[in-house]
Amino acid sequence: MQLSIIIVNYNVKFFLEQCLCSVKKAIRSINAEVLVVDNRSVDGSLEYLLPKFPWVNFIGSPSNVGFAKANNIALQQCKGDYVLYLNPDTIIPENSLQDCLDFLSSNKTVGAAGVRMIDGSGNFLPESKRAFPSPVVSFYKLSGLSALFPKSAVFNKYALGNLSDIELHEVDVLCGAFFMAERKLLNDLNGFDEAFFMYGEDIDLSYRIQKAGKKLFYLGTTNIIHFKGESSLSDDRVYVKIFYEAMFVFVKKHFNGSNAFLMKLFLQVGIAARALVSLATLPFRKPGNKLKLLSKSNTKHLLLVGEAENRATAKNILAANSIAVQQESNSLNVEIKNTAVVFCCGRLAYETAIAFVAANREGNTYCWHGDNSRCIAGSTNKNYTGTVFSLVE
């Protein structure tokens, strides 16, 4: 078997449904298996998804064991030569998996590969490629200098801001939202370190892969959608606590002496600063509002794109939510401006739709409706939870 895909789910059944619809198309020419570990979701994820995706191996965890441990549970059952860690709030194009497999199999010195991630509005996510968080690098990031000088090789080294995001680069850290590596290497390293409950585990694994003598590469020519808001914590105060606890675990494990002291100092300053910012902005962080994407009162023109059968299903879902469609099209060969677009991806290729989102970031909003799915999902901002329209609860 060529590939095993591991997805950890926690209460995002509708976004996972859209993810699996895209994965199904991406593995058509690949000998692959898909394992979904459900971390004790309370939204009825397993009951909803099991009958829809009988080809997926669903693993129910008796409790929320965290991201790292859940991935390791699935890794023990994998059969593929390569393993992809994939977040449930992603949409991948048909070519993405084969591109990564070809790259890894033809470059034996490379231990892992990642891709260019964009959010639901087409904006590049800088965590797609990163450097290790050394004391100086951490200081520039926490102080805000990296944001002031986003293209600087010095001040924004953490996000490798001086490197083009549409090219191929060797990097230090890849994002766990899309992280492909050889299964033997992952087994040799015992997968993710379970000391990390959430966040930091991808930095640690990237570091250990390099210590094992392997390189990590960022493939900027392949785009995927990562909504991100679905797989992150909605309470910033909890996020700050968990993220920086994870970084302390990383420092304790991999740093010593003066470097460890400086890292801890910068992290403590960062915790205080981030906590103040989080408290100040928390009232403005709200779940995604349906009015932001689709609504009968929205000023945006609503367009369904895709073949007639899938468009009909999408129209039924929208009608059940009292939303009218103004325009339909079989393809994206139409003029689109200030438009709410619903991609009905049956015969419409995900690769085509994602490329369109990447090229048209201003004015439009985007939602996704996979082949035979019973929901429409999307997000306008990586910091918000997204919007879902469904025929079921």
C-alpha cells in the first residue's frame, strides 16, 4: 500500500465530511487507506459519517486523548509506505497527494513534505513553512517585529518570510495540518511525542526528523485549503495556556543552558503579552456568522458552480435555510465579482476550485459542497469558526 492518511476529528463532522469528499477524489489513482480517529466528539460525528464513508476506517477513542496520542493510535494500524497527517478542516486538490508521494519517493534524503496552505478566503497561511523557534527568532515573533517586517530574513525568520511561498524550499518545520512522511521513519521516531496534548507536536517531530539525518521540504506549488478556525480553540485564553505549555515542553526537551533560560524568558513575556491582547480582543471573536457567507439578506450575488446533479442537492440545502440562488454554472468560466460562490465538487475539480480561490482573494466568499454530501461549509477567516448549512443537526 502506498499511503495511509490519518485524520483526527473532534466535533467538526461537517467540515470533515467536506474534507473526506476531497480525499476520496485525491486517492482515486493511489493505493491508499484513510483512518479517522474520533476524539470522543459530542456532535454525533461517528453516527453521521460512518454510513456516508464506509471505505474509511473510523476509530472511536473513549476519551479526548489529544492530537498527538490520537495520531499515534492510528499510526500503529497504518499499512502504507507513507503516512499523511491531515487536519479535518482541510480541502485538498486531486494532485496534492501524488505530487508529495512522487517527491518523497524520488528524494530519499527527504524525511517529510508539506504544501502551501491558504485559508477559506485564499490568504496564504505562513505556518506552512517555518524555522525553529530559537531564542532570537522567538523574540522577534513575540515582540511583533516579524509582523512589522514580514519579508525580512532576520525579523521574520520564524515564518521564513524572505522565501517565496510559491516555490520549493528546504525548511526546518512543517505544519501538522498536512504532514507527509515515510511510515518507517515515523515508527522509528515513535510518531508524535504524546507529552504535547495540542500544539507544538509538529515542531518537535520536524526537529527529530532532522536529528535523524533527514530533510524537510515545503512544496509551494501545491495549494490546499485549511480553514484553521475549525481545528483551533475558540477561547483564546485556553489557547494561550495550551500553546505555551507545549512550547515549554519543547524547550525542556531540546534546549539547555543559556538558550533554555532565554527561551523560557521570552515565552513568559509572550504569555503575558498574548494574554493581554487575547483578553482585549475576546469580545470580538465570534463564531462564523451565516450572514458573512450566504444569506437572503446578503448583498452578495449567490452562484452555484458544478454539474447539475450536485447543484440540485446544494439548492435543496440552501432552500431549507431560506436562501435563494441567483446564478448557476457548470464551470468557472463566468465573471465573478462580489459573489458568494458555492463549489459543487462532483465533476468540478477541487484543483480548479482551489486555484480559483487562491487567485481571487478580494470581494468573494466561498463555500464547499462535496459530491453527494448533505451540507455546505466554508469560512471567511482563519480566526473564526466557519459556517455550515445542513439538512441535519
